[in-house]
Amino acid sequence: MAEILLSLTIIGIVAAITLPSLTGNINERTWNTQRKALYARMSQAIALMPAMNGYGTLTEDENHSVTADNAAETFVTEGLSKVLKINNICDADHLADCGIVSKITTFAGDNIDMPKNLKELNPKGAGCYGDGRGSSMSIINSKAAAFETQNGESIAVFYNPACQFDMNSTFYYSSVVVCANFIYDLNGNKGPNTVGKDIGIMTVLYPTDTNVVAPMLAKTISSARYTQPDAGKACSVASSEIRLPNKEELMALWYNSLLFVENPFAQQGLWASTVYDAKNGWLIDTSNGVIYVVPKDDTRVYSVRCIQR
């Protein structure tokens, strides 16, 4: 009997040690599968829409106070719901009715309020920009909306009805080309409500010929000098499961900076894997979201932000 009790005790101890790890691995695989399935459905739906801009009313007065705003909600009701099966649609004042939680844990481990408008999502992404070197426009602080899918995902929507084309400029603000940004929760308010687990992002850039990206941050490599080719190598050397983000993925990460990094708008340059031509690559200034062309062999200190494959 003593031997049996000893064996059961050992089994119990081993189970207590290994079970959380096994459960975590199962959850990770489940979330990854759900994330890929959601991306596929959303990408297919967006491809069916004739254009991403122009939905709803979004106006402001001479003091830059918003006087009318139903843009995000109209984008969902009159646009997205025509190409995607949606169960429920909620305005900014009733996000919880669509399963949107009030607090989320960021990738960096901070506990923050769920953004309810564009300025709360990205204070640098709403306002008047332009200095004569590239695209400029007024991006009004639009309210969020939300919807639930038939598969049980809860999705918050941040919408820019005046989004523009890249136009192949060598200098422009990331925010001008972002048409729609989604913060999705794969299981509603069930938890853990953490970016990188059940919560992630999906960003739609350019009004037509759209590019839908859903980057998930892997790690930040800093304290080193990187040319553009070396930046890509830094990610692949760190792990075969991560890579350098392309231009659109990098812009999406900046747009959602509050969800990922501790000091989101510190001034630094981040390389993209996308190149402009044989000698130049794309770099983003995280202090303001400007993306511009820099020689690939530039030896100034630029950080590297990698994403999961």
C-alpha cells in the first residue's frame, strides 16, 4: 500500500508540473489555428469589397471637434456585413455587447483599457499631417465599432474613410494608407484577453488593391547596428520561426504600437524586409509613423522588430 501511495504521489507531482505546460501548448496551437482561419475569412471578404474608403459620415468643425461620426459602424453594416457572415454589430458606446472586453493585456505585459476611438488606439494616427515631402491629409478621430462573427470571434473596428493610395512616394505617413484596423478576440471575454494569445490585430491598407496583414510580434532585437540586409539576418538567426516584417506589416505594427511595446512612440528606426530598389530599403520612424526610403547599407543604429511566421 505504501508503494502504491508513493507512486500516486509521484504521478501527482509530475502531473502538477507538466499539466500547465501541456495546457498552454494546446491553447497556443488552438489560437494559431483560429488566427489563421480568421485571417483567411477576413482576407476573402475584404477582397470582395469594391473599395475600402468612403463609408459613413465623419466630419469636424473649425475647432476640430467631431460633429458627426458613424463611419466605422456604417463600414461594418453597409460594407463588411455584405461579404462576411456577422451575428451582431455594436457602436462605440456598446462594444461590450459584442464581447469586447474593457481591459486587455498587451504583448509587453501592461494592462490597458480597450481603445474606443482612433486616438486612443494611436495618438499619433489622428490629426493633420504633411510637410510637403509626401502625402498629407486630415485623419479625424473616428469612433470604434464592433461585431461578432458566426464563429464566435469578437472584433473591434477602427476605420479611416478617407484612406489613400501609397502612390509610390518615398516619404509618407503610415496612417494615411490604413483604411481599417481590427483588434480581434478569438474567444470573446473568456480570457486570457492577452495580445499574442487570444487577442491579435488585422490591418487593411490601401482603398483598392488592398493589402490585408495580421502580424504577430515575436521579439525585439536592439543594441546593435543593422543595415537592411543584416536586419533580416538578425531575425532568421534568432529563430527559424521568425522573420523581418514587410512594409505593410511594419506599418500595421506601428499603427497598433500601444498593444505591443512598452514605449510605443520612442524615436527609433525599424527596417522592413521590403526594398524600394536595388540600393534602398524602407524604414519607419516609430515616433510619428513616417515610412521612408533609406540606403540599405546605411550603418546608423536601427532596431529590428521581428514577427512570427
